[in-house]
Amino acid sequence: MSVGADGAAVTQVAQRHEVTRQQIYAWRHELKEKGILSPATIFLPIEMPAPHEMAAAPEPGERAPAATMPIEVQLNCGRRLRFDSGVDPVVLTRLVRAVETA
């Protein structure tokens, strides 16, 4: 459900996706300033496991994984992705393709 679809209010959508109303307004404002906000514009929720859920504990005798670092990538479409350096490359590739074509 998006804002305005089926009579949904910003508050309902924000609560459903665990973001603030202000964040939705900020996103919409940013899209409007860039001239890419249209009635067909929708926000797609993307769920990724927390970093501690992604990494399995090392087996006895194995080396612990290297420390991870936060990474931010600006895509050609103008959007930015922030993720942990430990993210699976296959998952990241799929995410980038999905975001760039959305």
C-alpha cells in the first residue's frame, strides 16, 4: 500500500514500513526537486538481514572473518546505496540492478 493508494495516509504507510512520516515527505520532496516524482512513483520496501544475521560464526579452528566497513555507492540513476562490506556480492548485484531499474 502506498500513500494515496486505497486511501492510505502517510502515517499508515510510515508505520507499516517502520519509518517516520518526515522521511516519506523528505523522499517525496527530493524526487519532486529532481523532477522525477510522478503519480506512478512508488517506494519499494527492501529487507536485508542485519549484519549479525548474515555472518555465521566461524567453526572451531577457522579464522574469524575480517572486520566489515560501511560502504556508500552513488548509482548512475542518482540513488545511493549504503551497505556493509560483508554483503554477499550476488545479493548486492541483484539489489543494484533492482534499484537502477525501479
